[in-house]
Amino acid sequence: MDRNDIINQLSQYFKVEELVCDHIYARWGEASWQFLDTMFLHCLLLLRRDIIGRPMKCNNHKLKIHQRGVRCNMCEIVRSKGRAYMSAHVLGKAGDFSIEGMTAEAARQRIKLLPAAFPCQVRIEGGVTWLHIDVLPQHGITQKVYEFTA
């Protein structure tokens, strides 16, 4: 599947403004798709459409929820680090989601049961009340689905 096909299909479930911080969307609008990694978008499409099958929420700028998708240098989470900071969020390879009618733990368990559904390795964050998923490669990790704690 090519990038445009992925974005067209994913647009049925998410608006780009949900997947990027408010700073990015204010500056680039619909062109903000350019900051999202293609493999992340592909995994997100598969996750939403085929694995979870329920509405998922990332950012909601009206509710002042801004930093759960792509984060830029203006975002408080990034600015507050005080040292070099690179994360899957900064690279456009991650998102944090709430899932309608499903706990984050139930979603993580479902993902762990279906590693072959993904075209690449994915990381999920354990021990949190949201579903963090990313496609940041981890040196030395060979598991298709890798659960980490921050």
C-alpha cells in the first residue's frame, strides 16, 4: 500500500489535526500529514481498522489535549526536558490513544496476540492508562511487538 492510499483510508478514522500538536496544525494545516511517518500511519490504520475496530482518540485541541501525537519544539513536554530529547513522538512515529469502550491494557493484550498483523516492529508502553504505540526501531530488540515502560 502506498502512502497516499494509507492516508486516504486512515482519513476515514482520523483527521490529521488529531495526530499532530496544535502548533504544527496551526502552521501547516492539512499539509501536516507530511510529518507523520508512513510506517506509523500504516500500523495505525491496521490497528484502528483491523485489530481494535473501535473509535480511538489522540489529540483534541478543543479540550486542550495537544501533545499525544507528533510533538514539536514548541510543545511543553519537549521544551521542559532541558537536555537533548528525541522520542518517537518528535519523529512522527508515535501516538497516545484512548479507545472507546476498551481499556489500554485490553488493547495492549490484543496487540500482543496479533504481531503478524503489523508490517514492522511496534512498541507499546505498558503500565499507563492510554495506548501508546510507535514504530521506533529499538537496537537489540527482535520481538515484533515490544512492551516497554518509560
